[in-house]
Amino acid sequence: QVQLVESGGGLVQPGGSLRLSCAASGFTFSSYAMSWYRQAPGNERELVARFSRLGFTNYADSVKGRFTISRDNAKNTLYLQMNSLSPDDTAVYYCNARDVGTTYWGQGTQVTVSS
């Protein structure tokens, strides 16, 4: 059974940091491109950062220089280090695994940036 379980969300003040984790199971983690998406109320789900299975990363322009995606294939875990958070980063953050013809989603974790 495939599972993607996000954790690490919460309430943080502007300028603060959070580290999200996504624990994966039920598939060959190292063979999949792993990504973080987010969805704010009233908005479409958008790509935040992607870590390809070959080690390439890319980021949304809005998070470049503030967020860092990483993965530990030995632990089957994806991370997102988020620094200098602003209220615009408030959203539900989703973990995504993708291979040719296959996509898996986690249930999401809420990140709220507010004073």
C-alpha cells in the first residue's frame, strides 16, 4: 500500500522557518521524482519544488532562495526547509511522487504564517 505522510506543518510568525517531511512507503522511492506542491484557499494547487530521481532540483520563482528541497533515499523521506516565511506562503503543502504513468499524493499538511 502506497503512503505519503507529510508532517512538520504548523503556525509560524513571518520571517520564521519550518521543515516539512514526507515519509514514503509502498513504492521504490529512489525511482520517483519527488515534489512539494501547495494550495492556498481559492487558489489552484501549484508546484513549489521538485527533486528529480537523478538529483536535479527546481523551484517556483516565489520560493527561490528561501526554500530548499532535499531527499534521503535511504530513509524514503522527502524534506522541504522553508525559511523567511511570509503570509503568502500560507497553504496546505502536499507531497507528490511521480513516475511515468503513476502519481501519488499525500494528504497534506497545513502551514500558516501569521503574527
